[in-house]
Amino acid sequence: MENAHSFPGLYPIIIFARNDPVFYSHLHAALMYEQDGAPFTIIERESSKKNFISFRIELFVESAGVALEREEFLAGLDGILMML
């Protein structure tokens, strides 16, 4: 991981979920809590039939260990269908 990303720095994660407006609110609140003031961005993109939505998330993390902790945290959220 450290060969592919520079730390500290931005770490990208992509999440796929059903198109549910409540999910974004939960995702945003969870990231606000977990990042504890560290910056992040979320970019949404609906599927062509609007059944699913992808979220490209960029988290500022201090190390590869923190990046892995964030991945594990996000994987535990209800509603996630797949994570890259």
C-alpha cells in the first residue's frame, strides 16, 4: 500500500450501495465521526437505471495503518453492497 500511496495524504475508497437518500446521510455522519476533523470528500454517481449509487471517497490519512482502519470501519456500515 505504501508503494501505491503517499502518506500522509489522500486515500481513495469507492463504495457501491442501493440508491437510498438516507444512506448518504449515514455515510457522511460516519465519516465526520471517524475522521475526527481530518478532511474528506464524497462524490456521488448514480447508475444508469438509478437503482445503485457509487460514492468515491477521498480521506486524508496519516499512514497506511489508518487507511486500513478507515476501510474496516466503512465496510461495517449497513447498506454497502461492495467496496473497492
